Amino acid sequence: MRRKAIDYDAMFKDFLGDFFPDFVAFVNPELYAAIDWAQGYVFLEQELINALRGKFKIRGKRRHTDKLVKVQLLNGDQHFIFVHIEFQHQAEKGFALRMFLYRALIQLRYGLEDISAYAVFTGAPPPEEETLYLKPSFGTELAYRFQSIISVTLPEAQLLSSIDNAFALAMLAAQYVYRSRNDPHLRFALKVQLFNLLRNHSHIHFERTVKLFIFVRDLIHLPKKLENEFEVNQFSLVFPNEQTMIISQGTKNFTEKLYEHVFGYNPAEVLAKERQKVELEFQKKAETERQQADQERQLLLTQTIHNLHQLAQMDVPQIALMMGISEVEVQKVLNTQTPSQEG
């Protein structure tokens, strides 16, 4: 069976959506300090994607993701931040031109010149000529320089010292993926190292830690056998005293909370609601069947009383005695028409 391809595009889209401030703080501390984070920020990349649809024809599976973010600076000005992440091992020819066209389109579309652009390479370093767009033309020269972040060239010591920054961790994970591309056992060791780093940084907010655990787990993919070994290894570290799989209430509560922080809902609550829904549906069905049975009994009683009165020529006291009901009830039925007489 062919191994399912890793959807890097979706992974990094979610990552930047969750940790955008970390990204800005890592790549440009000056810009981070200038942004009024209290005003929030808006992702606009879908508009950009729709505008660019069909303009760039790339063979094969898409191996990049784009983010366009609008922020407000502390001085009140608006500012755009464009992020392009390349997953493939080599930047395609014409990459710098594409970055320039992205920038030109953003400016034309929104009428704003204040645009910061960043290209993030998670694989091999790109050719130097693809980190700068330079176009001379008979005495006229067009130059566009954007900031390039190349994961494999970032000093490992710097990334380790910045582990509290989520984007630094992502770049370290990408660096480890590339370094171990031909050695699954080295990749196993590096994945364990990253999990140990995360686990030892207990002061990081719980929700952030959970999302980073999941990002590292999915990004640093292992062969099935090693992945199983990795999971067993990590469980024993998280629950060191569990010699057998004893699921305590505390463990259940932790798992439910973990799931809720990651996926936005508590599975136990969902299950309880589903059970309640089933019980309500069962009760409703039972009540409907009971009402139907009562109607059928009443119909049979009505038809019997009318038959005894009309066909057997029995009077009210005789019918009441025979049916074991009061004379008032018999008279009430006789005052109504039988279903066959209605209409």
C-alpha cells in the first residue's frame, strides 16, 4: 500500500493561523514591536488566491502555501504581510519573479505600498538568484528584494535557544526532516528530541503545547514500525508509572481536555448529547406508539358500543354492565358517530 502523502500545505496554513505572532516575532522583531496586536489581524489570502488563479501553472502537486495578513501598526497605519512557504527541495525557476508579481498584485488590489514579504524554504537552500528579483532593461533596472528564511541554514543552537517561539520550533522540525531524509533512525532520534524539548517546557501555555506536539508528530513522519515504537516510547514518558494500560479517571479527563483544546469540542460531551438524543427519540417513539394504541382501543370500544346498541338492540344500562363501564361513558359514545358514519 502506498503511503499517504503528507499535506504540508494544510499543515503550514493551520500553523501560521495559530502562531502568526510567533512568526512575525521570529523573522522581524522590529515589525513585531510596531504592530498594534490589540487590534487583531485579518487573513486575506483567499482573495489573493482567487485573483491569481490560472496565472501560474505549476506541474504536479502544489508544494507551497501563501498567507496574506492585514495588520494595524501602533501609529494607526495599515500594513500587509505576505508569507510564501515552499515545501519542495528546490525552488522552481522564476520563483523570484513570482514573488514580485505577488507584491505588485497586492499593491494594485489594495492600493497600499506598505507590504512586507517573506519567503520560507523548508527544504534545501534555493539558488541565490531566486532570492532576489533583478531585471535590467536598457538602462532601466527593476530590483525587488524580499526576506528569505531558509530552515536548513538557520543555526541549530539559535533555534534551540528560541524554542519558546513556535516558529523557531517549526523551523527546527523542518531542519530535522531535511537532515534525516535518508535515515529513518536518525529521524526517530530527532523526533524524540523535539518531544522532550516540548515536554520540558511546561511553562508554555497548554493549548500551544498541544498544537505543537501535533505539528511535530505529523511533520516528522516515520515508517510505521518506528512510528509505533515512538508512540509507545512517548506514552511511557508521559505516564512513567503505568506498567500496564490502566486508564484512570484523571487520564480520561486529561485526554478529553487535550482533545477539546485541539479539535474544539469535548468527545465525552458529544457522546452524552448523542445518547440523550437517542433516548429522547426512543421516548418520543414510545409515546407515539402509546397514543396510537389508545386511539385503536378507543375506536374498538366505540364500534362495539354502537354495534351492541344498533344490532343487538341493547339499551344503555345493559351495555354498561356488559362492557364494565359507566352509563355516562356509554351515552357519550352513542352521542358520537362511528368512524364509518363520519364524512
